[in-house]
Amino acid sequence: MDLLNAIVALLNFVVIPATAYGAQLALGALGVTLIYGILRFSNFAHGDTMAFGTAMVILFTWLFQSMGIHLGPLPTALLALPFGIAATAALVLGTDRAVYRFYRKQKAAPVILVIVSMGVMFVMNGVTRFIIGVGEIRFDDGARFVINAGEFKKSTGLAEGLAFRSTQALTIVTAILVVAALFWFLNRTRTGKSMRAYSDNEDLALLSGISPEKVVAVTWTISAALAVIAGTLYGLDKSFKAFNYFQLLLPIFASAIVGGLGSPLGAIAGGFVVAFSEVSITYAWKKVATYVLPESLAPDGLMQLLSTDYKFAVSFAILIIVLLFKPTGLFKGKSV
Amino acid sequence: MKKFLTATAAAALLAGAAGAEDIKIGVILGFTGPLESITPHMGAGAELAMKEVSDSGKLLDGSTVTSVRGDSTCIDAAAAQAAAERLVTTDKVSAIMGADCSGVTGAILANVAVPNGIVMISPSATSPGLTTAEDNGLFFRTAPSDARQGEIIATVLKDRGIGSVAISYTNNDYGKGLADSIQAAVEAAGGTVTISAAHEDGKADYSAEVGALASAGGDALIVAGYVDQGGSGIIQGALDTGAFSTFMLPDGMYGTVLEEKFGASLDGSFGTVPGTDSPGGATFVDMATAAGFDGTSSYAPESYDAAALIMLAMQAAGSSSSADLAGKILDVANAPGEPIYPGELAKGLELLAAGTDIDYVGATAVELIGPGEASGSYREYEFQGGKITTVGYR
């Protein structure tokens, strides 16, 4: 029984939250890594693309709710997702046409494009706040829990509760589906293959007749779709606040770099490495240890390796260690 | 206005012979800087008391009181000291109502007020550090020290039979100071604090913080943060995972937005926020509205009380000099004596002139303790049926 309690406590406070958070980071990092692999620059505007896309999804959600359309136990935002993606893709493609294309034609150095993307980031920052405001918005509806902590305790008779929110389940399922679709697209379709060719060797790809503008447009669209999905899942799970998406940029980049910039598989692994390290290294193991160890060995202290103040230090320490020993990241991305 | 002018002129003439003077009181507040949205109301509050006293013509044989404003900037100690120095040496103020922020208040006290022997009454400096500052008996405040809230919270917890708590605080001076004072008070009362950990505001994810707090355990979780910031994220995480079901919310977490966000899931949680059920509070708000400013603005009533205390102490001492009035402030502020509410300053002055003891209650139920700081009245509230419900005052 005690062992069961320990497992439940661990699931409830470490495994489930970290898996959901990791899936959100992985989706964000996939978008960053795609842009880096194909357009060859770090897109700092990605966090705010997520914020803009989520804002669009929220607006459509409100529209559907006012029309009385809903998905039963699932959040209405899922229905609004395609519309949000369309609006965000339009914005991102418009930005590419107006801003990035100019620098691409000039064959500008990647560092210039990075700075340009920071400019875009500030503009999007403003646009998002202008449209939806700076406040906190909750837009999840439908069933809130798959497993409720209180009911779990009652039905199993365990001392520890287990909570599994429907948004966490949704996040994990969606992330798996999206990643599977993306890999199928990149490896099996003609457009996907031409994108990989363009990423591997731009000149050879151009010689073999691949249209660069088409590759760029498809890349932006996919990255916008990933950003909106990641942003919406994050917003459903926590809440929407424009500033938080800007903050999310840091762990997203850490995930992409740990996994290897330009490697989609790396982005996913990186997301989970960052999420699990943030949660588990700063977790206080006292509760779990009290259940597992015999009474005489029960700990007095918290058994916490590092205070939670240092959780960001943890992901960056991992980042530095990985880059020292494997400069291209865990999955052989491009060197930074 | 004309009538008023004639009246004051007449009063001045009548009293003139008996040695009436024009007393100046400095009002040093951060009219620019981070508090600039509330300081106009604080200044207006202090000046309302001065006008009331001047109009009554009862202070020291008909003396009038004039306010001289100075800008403390709230954050720049050098600028605040220069402003205070000017008020003391050039304008020759008798006493200072101010300053507002704890840092500049400490600087003015040490470098201007103490060397010149000028009394200071701050309406809003709450740092526990000022309790032990070297002040030669010249410094008072009508705002309670944050240490006081820690004690109040410890009492509330004890009364509710909660023995062990976990604390999560926002990572800044306010959060850290409050968390430390709560921890000290709870432990002094025989309770245990299982963990006291910081959270950063505006972060993406609080799973790690909630995990650590849950592992440490406790009967309740104290969230010493901000309602619009990470504090709500911590509550959400703790509720979702079933880590805590009872929360104790200090002043920064007070807000009706909690009702909208969490509703009935917070039932049984409770908190404290500065407030008083003294009838003086309502009177002051009415007076402020009549005078054209917002009496519900933070620390506006404390400012009125600070200015009123200075003038009542002058009357009690029979002199407008700081050296004489400093010793009288505790006498007029505390029992025993006739209670004096806002708008009754004239009555207080009369009683003092007749040699009767008074107990200034004012807008915030002033009661000075220790080295001369407000004991602090707090409102204890509880969530019942998803609504914030007042359960009592402390």
C-alpha cells in the first residue's frame, strides 16, 4: 500500500505535470527547429506567434460559444483551432512577404535575421496585446478532470490523490498525433522531401528544380500551425496571458538546442528533458521517501536537491553540459 | 469662499493678540515615482486635517496650519533627503507627515529628522526594519509593520486550529519580508512551517513549486504573493493536484478576482487584509468625497490620521516645536480619554485646551504600540459559497 502511495504521489506531482509541460515545450521547439533547419535562423518571434495564434483561437472560441456550438466534454477551442491556424498562417506569411523575404534575397547573415525576428517579435507583442489585452483569460470549457484527486482517493482508499486533467490528456494525445503527422509529412510526401532537401543543401535543391518560395511558405505555415497548437494547449492547460508566452520562449529554445537545432526528433526529446529536469531535480522527495523507506529511516528534511528557485538554472545547466560535450545537441542537429 | 475668507480673517484677528502663529507642516510623499497614483490622495488626506484645524481656530490660541509639500520620489534616497532638508532648513516646518516608502523614510529619518530634532509620522512605511531604527523618539507611523501581519496571521491560524503550514512567497522584498515574519510568528506560537519557498511571478509553469510544497505538506498553504501574478498560479496548481485544499491569503492576495477564478473550490480558505470596522473610516470617506478626493485610496486615511496626530500633540504640548510635541503623540493617540473621530478635531483641540485627556481614534482606529507604530487593524475574511465573507476584525 505504501509503495502504491509513493507511486501515485510521484505520478501526481512529477510524471503527469512534467509530461504535459514537456509535450507543450516539444511542440513549440518543433516550430523553432523547423525554421532553424530550413530558413537557417533562430526565430525569436515564435513565442509571440504562439500568443497571437492563441488569441485568435480564443476569439473564435468566444464566437462559437455565443452561437451555442460546443464539443461536449472537449473544449470548444479545439473546434476553433483550424481557424486560429489559418489566421496565424496568414499573418506569418504576410510577415515573411513584407520583412523576411527582403533579407533572404540579400542573402543576409543568419545573425541579421535573428535581430530582424526580434523586431517582428516586438511588433507581434504589441499586436496581440492590442487585440486581446494584457489580462489573464481562461477559455477552457468542457470536463475539467479525467481523474479527480478527491474521487481517486475515495475510490481507491489510498492516502494520496491522483489528478489527471482533461487538458493534460488532450495535450499528450494531440502532441503524439501532431508529431506523427509531421514525421509522415517530412518523410513520405513530395513537399516534405523537398523541404528536407532544401534544408540539407540549398544550392543542390535549387538545381534540382525545387521552388524555394514554395518551401519557405510551407515551412512558415507548418511552424505557424505548430505554434498555434502548442499555444492553445498551453493556454487550455494553464491560462492565456500574453506575457507568459514571451517567457515560454526561453525553455522552448533550451529544448530545441538540447535536442539539436534543426532536428525534429531532438526537439521532442529536448522538450521532455527540460520539463522533467525542471520538475524532478527541484522536487522534494520527502513524501515519496517516507512511503518507501522503513519508519526508522524516514527523513526529517525535505530531501530536495535544489530549491525551486533554481529550476531555470537546472535547464540551463543541462544546456551548457550538452553543448560542452555534444555541441550539436543530443540528436546531431546543426552546430550553433 | 468669501464667507470663509471673512470668517478666517475674523478668527485670525480675534486670536491675533494671543500669540497665534502660522505653523508649517511638511508633507513628504512620492509625488513622482512608483506610488504617484496614490500619493495625491494621501497628500489631500493630510491637508484635509490641516484645513479642519485651521478653520476651527482652536489650535494654540488660533494658530493656522499650512502644508509644505516635498517629493520623496519613493525610491531615490538622495532626492528625498534634499527635499526634506529644504523643508526643515528653508521652510522651517515644525514636523513632517511622511515619508511614504520604507527606504526613503529610513534615509530621511537618519539624515534629516534626527539631526534636526524634527518629528516624523509616516502613513505608509511598513518595513519591520523601521521598528528598531535609531530615532531618538521622533519617529512614528500610522501604518502597521509587516511584522504585525505575521503575528495576526499566526493568531488566525491558531484560532482555527491549524498547526502546520507551508509558505509560498513571491520572490521580492515584500514577499520575503512577509514570509519571514509569518514564519517567526507561527513558530513562536508553537506551530510548524514545513517549507518556505519562493515563486517567481509571471512564469510559465508552477508544477515544480507545487510539487515541492505538496511533498513538505501541512494543514494549509500560505500564499504570500500577488493575486494578479504567480499567487493564483500556485493556488490553481495546488487545487488541481489536490495538494492543498485550504489556503491562507495575506493582503497581496486579496481580490474579488479570486471569486471569479476559483469560486466554491476555495471554500474554507481564509485571509487577512488591512481594514477596520471603526465608524471613523466611513466618516473619513464621506469627508474626502466632499473635499474632492478618493478616501478609499490606499493610505489616504492613515495620512489624515498622521497629520491630525501632529496637530493634536502640539495642542497637548502647548507648543508647535517638535521637541515638545514628540512626547505627547502617544498620549493623544492612545486610551484613556475621550475618543475623537475624523471631523471632530475641533472638539479634540478644545478638550486638550481644557486639560482633558483624549484618545484619537481617527479614520483607522489608531492605536500606537511599541516604539510608536500602529497596532494595525486587519479584516479576517473567509470563502463561503464561493464568495468573500468578512468574519471579523483583528
